[in-house]
Amino acid sequence: MSKKITDKITWVGKTDWELKKFHGDEFTTNSGSSYNSYLVQDKKTVLIDTAWLPYDKEFVSKLKQEIDLNKIDYVIALHGEIDHSGSLKELMREIPNTPIYCTANGEKSIKGQYHENWNFKIVKTGDTLNIGENTLTFIEAPMLHWPDTMFAYMDKEKVLFSSDGFGQHLASEFLYAHEVDQDLLFEEALIYYANILAPFGPMAIRKINEILAMNLPLEMICPSHGMIWKENPTQIVEKYLQWANNYQENQITIIYDTMWNDTRKMAEAIAKGIKMKDKQVEVKLLNTAKEDKTKVLTEVFKSKMILVGSPTVNNGILFSIAGILEMIKGMKLKNKKAATFGSFGWSGEAVKLMTEELQKAGFEIINDGIKVMWTPDEEMENKLIEYGKELV
């Protein structure tokens, strides 16, 4: 079902209520998502992005109900990832000669996925496309979050089509950000940023400042996923500047895995010590074998310090901790502290191994960690409580 945004812009995307996993199994989308495609009808007609591949026939069929496909003058591919371009092949069967505007990397991405030599038109920052009363200006946004990404600004409508920037994985019967629950909206926006855009924080700041320096009048931001920012659209821009600037809250997150609950007991004792020392700090305990990866990474992103715990198994660490440390490394976080802990029976290498991984991930290591042989007794629990106090 299409939805009118302005006299010249219509949302023709797909709301995916059932989506629970994204990027394979990497990203959990408990609130669903949407694949936002925009039909711009001025003197020339432009389609901006399509929908994810499983919905290609549905997307094209519904688009035909909105417009004669042969009246589409241009297709703009802001980003080549399959959730944006997945319906492109089905669409181009109908209009094979229609020009596709994208970045040079966008052409490589789309050709690499669909193996079609369509009529690509390569654009870079500052290039324009006049479509009648309006002119579209293209703004390259590499690594937000792929090398091919770009934004497009529609001047008379004062609308920024922002691809994966400023989005959320959030399905709704509503179209605009101010129409939905604000706590849920900003929670999903933060989860989206932490899990998709966090590695590219410095680039996000540079790109946002570049756009702000262009002094573009802005009445709406239309991302590729989730809600459109219509009322006070710059509020999400301000959030991005905050999140991209080595963001942290007054929170310490303890992540651990455990075999026979010895490492869990350590985590709980350390957490107790932290709270005894500082009641204002928020402490979160997350068992990586049971918690969702997306939640774990979001809490790590929010924290000023993380503690990582694992027993030693076969001279190494448990696989859920190994996996989450690899994902944390990919986030390229700055200005965060870390320490490690773990139980062992025979050798005890886990603490050293986890510390090395956290160093590689860019964390400031504040001590050598703490390890316990077998099950902590009352004396050791008291030492762990004191360890928690010392961390604060």
C-alpha cells in the first residue's frame, strides 16, 4: 500500500512485520523493519531504491498499480545491498533501458550481485539531476555503511533521502517518527547505530558536518529503514553526532559464559561490589550463551567499562565469548575500559587470552584480570566483591 508523503513524493516500500533476523543471523530485529522505496513524480519520474529480494514480485506488482513503469525516467540506487536493491532485477525486466544513478562503487556492487550490464550513470558528491521543479543533489557517504552508499537531497521539497543513515529496524502502520512510541523509536535507532554504523563513527561525524556545512534547508529525512523524520528532523542528526563521539553512559556491562556456574558466581560477586561502591552506576550482567548478540553489542556500545568472563576450556575460552569478542573488535570502539575474569581447573589461560583480544579491540585494560581455581568459596567471593569496588 503506497503512502503519500508530499504532492511529489510517495512511499512505495514494503513493511516487513515478520523480520526477526537481519544480515544473516547477525542482527536481531524484534520490531520488524521496512524497506523504504520512494517514488518522486515531478516533470520527470524517479524511483529511489526498491525492496528486499523476497518481495521483488510483490514490490513490482504494487508499483504497477501506482504508475505505468514505462513512465519511470530514472532509478536511483542509494546503496547496493540486497535489502535496497533486491527488487531491481525484477523491475529492470520491465524497463531494461532506464538509467540507474549510483556511485562507482554502487555499480560494482550491483553488477557483482546481479551480473547485469544495465544503463548505469555514475555520480559523485555535488552532481545534480534536474527533474523539473526540483533538482536532486547527490552526496557520497562511503562506509555509512558500505563503500557504495550515497544520499540524495531534493531541493524544493527540502528532503534528504539518507539510505542507511538515520534509520531503524522498526515496522509500523505509521509513516513518521513522531507518530510512534518515542522510547521504542530511539531505542531501535540506538540499536541500529550501535550494530551497523558504530565502526564508522569518525566518518559519520565528517559526513554530517559536511552536509551541515552545505546549509541545506531540511524539512524531512527519509531513511531506507523505519520511520521518516518529519517533525524536528535534525533531532536524529544530533543523536548521531552524540553517538559517533565515543559515546558512553554511566554503565558497566559484565558479559560472561559459564560451564558449571563458577564464572557466573564470579560475575555476580563482582557486580555486587560495583553496586556497593557506586549506587549510581548501572550494572548489567549478560550471559553470552543465552542473550541475543544484538543486545550484547548494544549494551557494550553504551558502557564506559566492560568486564568479560569465561572459564578456561581446552586451554582457551568458550565459543560464545570468542564470537562476541570478535564482533566487539569489529565495532572499533574508543574511550572504553575493560577487565577480565574467569574460573579454571587446570591451566587458566582464559583471562590472558580475553585480555589480549580486548587490547586488539582498542579497550584500555585496567588490570591483569582475576581468576579463580574451581568454585569460589566465601573468602574468594569477598575478594571478588572487593575487586568490583576497585574497578569503580
